[in-house]
Amino acid sequence: MGSAYWGELRTHWRPLLAATMGLGFGIGLSAYTMGLFAPKLIAEFGWPKSQFALLGSMGLLMLIAQPITGRLTDRFGVRAVSAVGVLAGPSAYIAFAMQPGSIRAFFAIAVLQIVVGTLTTSPVYTRIVAERFERARGLAFSIVMTGPPLVGAVIAPLLGRFIESDGWRNGYLLMGGITMIFGLIAVLMTPPHIGVHQDADVPVEPKAGYGVIVRNPAFWVLIVGMILVNIPQGLLSSQLKLVLMDSGAQSQTATWLISVFAIGVMVGRFACGLSLDRMEPHLVAALTLSMPAIGMMLMASPFDSTIVLALSVGMMGLAQGAEGDIAAYLVSRRFGLSVFSLVMGLVGAAIAGGAALGSLTLSYTLGLWGSYAPFLMIGACVTIMGAALFLTLGHGSRKMEAVRA
């Protein structure tokens, strides 16, 4: 590739590192750690799995929180918004550690975590890449989106052992301390002016901005497609260890497989980011976002050896990694900077809505059949449907100035 491509990374490495660290230690990290607490909580308090599965439905709050976060970021900038989220986020972990064992109290704390944690999500941190990168934008998005799985791959096995030795309450307190320390470092590294200015290509008034957004056909493809491919998301966060153990994996093996999932997410992010800088995004999207269907079908099959389970979670991780890159890349190419974070917030709301819908479906199927297999098959089908929608974007989803090898 040309020197200009890699030159962007050398020039803007500091804000890129800030965004990666901020997103990595934000609420997205819970997708790789929450499942480690689930077996302990269920065993100690006797919560039914079908009720615990409703935890994913708390993501419905993102339908409101994500667009608000995006609008706040467009107005006040990345540093101001993320600082509030970083300082307030540990309060949820402290509350988890002190909760008495009521599942209603647990859900209430989950609501608190989502409300404050939304301020540390992709609509905030991807704004840095949208402003600073042009030629290497796909790769830069992949680096930032690698934050949560990278941190998750390192922390998950360590946290799993810590929970086994020191208890789940201390595990939550440890998470609160870690996220605050590294989150504050990211805030201090973020340039103070990122996101505080508007560009001239899109009207800046909120109503005008919404009008530009809803008239763009790509917006509706992103919304519907992301809803469908994220219906299995509730299974991949708080329920993944339970699913693996239900398939025959021992507790420590299941914890290791969660790390395999996180590594798959990282590989998927980089592969997708590089592909987006060279290939038609609609083809990249359709191919990568359909991959979890294969993993879910394998997991629902009677083949439950460790190798098969590792292959299953690895494939689901690859697609999970590609998802964030695809959304951010398409939004950055189709919308102006003055509404970038808002659109990312709306797409994030669709992702959360799909995950919440999936969690409700999972709770129903668990209550009806007592098995994860029916939901895995449903998830595989809707994932293929959602991935196929991105083919409708055609060649218009990409600008010609994107660099090629």
C-alpha cells in the first residue's frame, strides 16, 4: 500500500490509541465478562436460566440512550461525553457487588450500567476515526473496535480465576477499578476538540439532521439488517458460558472458549477493516455477517467436542468483529460529520434492539423447551436474512477515493 495509507496511522496514533483504550474498557467489555459471573449468581441465588436470559432485554434502553449519546457527542465532543461515562461507570459494578440476591435488584443495576455505560460506546469513540482518517479509515475503525475483544481476551481467563478464588462480589469490584483507571487514561489522551466542530456538508439543526438521515436508503438497510443479525447477541454475551457448559464443556474449558470467541472478534475486525479499504463494502458485509449462522448450527448440532465448540465460537467471533467495522464505515461514507455520532447512535440502538428481541425470544424458548438448540437455529436463520439485506446497497456503499492496494 502507499505511504499515505500507513502515514495516517503514524500521524494519528495517539487519538487512535485513546479511542481503542476507551472503547476497550467501556461497557462493551461486559460482553466478554458478564457471562463469567452468571454460573455463580445462578448457583448461589437459584435464579432460573429463563429469567436470567431476560438480562439481554435490558438493551432496549439503548433504543433511547444511544441516539442521545450520539447527539451529545456531536454537540459537546468526545472527551466531555466519555469523561462522564468513565467516572460514573464503576458505580454499577459496585452496586452489582453489593446486591442482595434479588433478580429484580440485579436487573435494576443493569439498567443503571446501560444508562451510564452508553457514554463509553462506539458512537462516542468512533467519532475520532471519522474525523482523523480517510485513506485508512477501515483499518482504523477495526483497530478501535478491537478494544473490547482485546481487553476481553486478556481479562476473561484472569477474571474467571479471580472469581473462583476470591468470589464474584470481589470480581465486580475489580472490574469497577480497572475500567475507571484505564478509562481515565483514555480520556486524558483524547484531543479536547474532537467532535466539537461541525462540517458544512450536512445541516446542523437536529430536525434537518434527522431529515437527511431518514431520506438515505442506506440508513434503513443498516437499521433492519443490524436488528436481524443481532438477535443472537444476547446468547453471545451473558449466556455464552452457560450455553457452552450445556453443550458439555467444563467450567474452565468454557472460560477458555470465551477467550477463543474474543480472539475471533479481533481477527474478524482486522480482516474486515482491511477488506473495507479494498473491496465493495456490501459484499464484505454480506459475507462476514452471515458467518455466525454456521457457528450456531454447529453449536446446535449433536457434535459437542471441544474442537467443534471452539470452531463454533470462533466463527461467531469473526462475524461479531466485522459488525462494528461495517456499521461505522458505511455511516462515515454516507453521512457528514455533523450527524455521524447521531447516526451511529441510531444504528447502535438497532443493534441493542435486535439483541433485546433475541433475549426475549431466548427466554421464551428456554422456558418452552429447556434447551438452547431451538434458539440457535432461529438465530441462524434470521442472521442469514439480515446479512443478505446488505447486498441491496450495491456499489454505492463505497466512495471511489477509498484507497486500494
